[in-house]
Amino acid sequence: MLADKGLAGRDVEAWIGWLGVRMLRPDRRDEKARHGNLGGVRQWIEAIFDTLKGQLGLEHHGGRTTQGVGARVAQRLLALAAGVWHNWIIGANHKRSLTAYDH
């Protein structure tokens, strides 16, 4: 589990350990170094969310049920994967760009 540095403390660490989950969070100033700066991972996650919301239009998905939302997310991820794969095959400069397929 990736967490913010605010999620800290002995109780939290014990509870997360009891659940059998490994928690990664940025190191705080008042503790010894364990994981370092995780800013790159956070940027990666935010870029994925931005792609899902912006390029794939998942912020306004239109799903009315859990299954409907799941289907819409799956179809858009499949479309993105197909577009990226096609861009690799044709040797496009921008592999993740879907602009050529936006009609």
C-alpha cells in the first residue's frame, strides 16, 4: 500500500502489519530513512489518473451500476491498450497519443 507521510505512528504500523500489508510512505524528518522519497511513484499514479479522466473520459463515464462502470472502464482501457499497441507497430513518435483516433 502506498500512503502519504501523514499516515504514520505505531498504532497504524501495527494495524497495517496485522492486515499483512506492506505500507510504503515517504520518510518523515523525525525518523530514520526507510523508503526515501516516493515522489516519482506519486507522479506516475497521478499521470495514470489524468489519462483515465482526461484522455479516456472516465470522469463522466455514465455508468449507473457497479457493473456498468466496470464495463466502461474496461472498454476504455482496452481501447487505450489497442491504440498504444498500434502506435508501436506503426512506429509512431508518440506511443500513448490517441489524437489520431479521436473522431
